[in-house]
Amino acid sequence: MGFGGDDKGKGVGAAERQASRASGTGLRPAGAPTAGVLELPVSAEEAGTRLDVFLGRRPELGSRSRVAAWIRSGGVTVDGAARAKSFLLSAGQHVVVAPPPAASYDLVPEVIDVPIVHEDEWLLVVDKPAGMAVHPSRGHSSGTLVHALLGHGVAGGEDFRPGVVHRLDKGTSGLLVVAKSAEVHRALVRMMQRREVDRRYLALVHGRFACDSGTIEAPVGRDPLRRRSMTVGGVAAREARTHFRVLESLGDFTLVEARLETGRTHQIRVHFLAIGHPVAGDPTYARRDVLGLGRQFLHSYRLSFTHPVTGQALQFEGPLPADLAEVLARLRANAGNGGVRL
């Protein structure tokens, strides 16, 4: 793990709109169509690339976890032979992706109010409330952000989460960009992969810092003992990098801005835990919830990127939700500190 410290927008209000006028509840199973077979030649420039990395660079295949599952199940072959995900490709080889039949679902729109910060014919930027899952999954068959946005024409990516480009944990609030077409979705995913989307979070963490800013560099993978948790290292760990700067010291807590360079599951929460500063209120990684937050104090407050169609530079900011703002105000009052206003 690496940790380095240094001693040294324009806000857009969220306007609430009705997410959908259609009625319905959750997911409706709709059979199991077979996905199409895709053949991908390996170029000279791609020689020496791992099989999973080669496929992970292709947004049309969806998430890397899904691709890894196809490799494990034999749904991916190289020149007719099944290979491990770590197999190194050679120029001229042909990779064939034949995903196994998978259950699909008819997503039914639901009437759920979600603040929409920006909407045009190609994409939306929304301010997701805490407690809402981004997309359907086991245990979350309805009431997700995807259900709320179906009436806005979201599209692209995997069938069960149309338009979703990146995610926030259920207990994390804040800004997300969602696509309205497959082409825009692919463009936004490529921008994410090239780290051309600036994502910044406000986090209240335990403890005080000896530096004003720094970078946490440590791979994040699945915790081998707690399968729903992540950890530094762990199973199938991938490189992860979080930059931060201290905004305000508040007694036993510190308000920081965290900027993601990569976007691993639970990255900010795991990284700050690894350096001894867990996110306040975090039900998975923190100490006792001494502030009575009921969820992690983590909010995606700023999102900046170049519009993939118009080329316009876009920057959006979302205010702290009321529950987090109330706790912050209480800490400032107890510390006798007016604080830094963002």
C-alpha cells in the first residue's frame, strides 16, 4: 500500500422532477435469450495483453466481473480453446466470446422522485439519495434508481441496468451520470477508463491528519473472510488510487475531499480505513456510529466531464443532504469553528 502526504465551479442546483408516469413494481422475469457471439482478432499492439484485460477494454461487453465469469464458465475461447483470464494473447489470435444464456427481465418504470441536475437528449446527471440502490440486484428488485429513470429513456450497457455508467453504494448519496443511448454509454465508459471524468466526494472521517493532502495507492479486492466486504489486497485485487485534501478539522473528525482516480467497489471507504481514518457512520468499515448518522458520511458532490456529443465542458455540484449537513453543523458548533464553506 502506498500513501503520500503533502504539507502544504460552478454549482448547479438539483431540480426535482417526476421520474416516471408509468406504474408498476419491480422486475418481471421474461425468459432467457442467448446473447450473440462476438469474434475479436488480436492486433500486434495488443500482443502480450492478458485475456481479461483485452476483453475489459471493450465497453460493449459490460462489466469486467461479468467478463471474468464468462471466462471461468468457458464462454470465452482463444483459437478454439478455453483459457484462463491471465492467458497472454499473441498477435493474430482470435478471441471468441459466446456468453451463456442468462435470465433477462422486463424492467417496469416506477414513480419515484429523484433530483435531476441536468438532462438533455443524450444523458442525465442525477443526485441519488442515500438508501437507494442504483440498479436491480438480489434483494433490490424494485425502488432503484434505474426504475426511477426508465421514463427518461435511459439506455446502453447491460439489460438490467440500462444507462448506468458508474455506481454509488446504496448508503452513499450524490451525483451520477446516466446515458440515454448505447453510443453515449460506450463513450462515457471509455471516458471513465481513460480517467477523463472528475469525481469528487465529501467524506467525514475519524481522526486528525498530519498533512493537508495526499494520495492513497493500494489495490482493492474482495475480503476473503467477509464476502460482502472489500479490503486492501484481497481476492482479485485491482489497482486503486484515491487523492484527498483536508478541508476542515472538527475535534475527533476531519472533513476531506476525496477524488477518485480509479473506481473500485467501496474504494474510498476501504482506503481511508487502511490509513486509520474510517468514514464516519460506515456500517461496514467504521467504529461505532457515535454521531448517529445511520449511514456513511460520504457524498458525491462534484462531477465534471466533457459532453461526449456536444464537446461542452460540464461541471455539476450537489449540496450536502440534510442529514449530513445537520451533523456537520453540530460538529462545527461544538468545535467553535465556522469551518470552510464549499
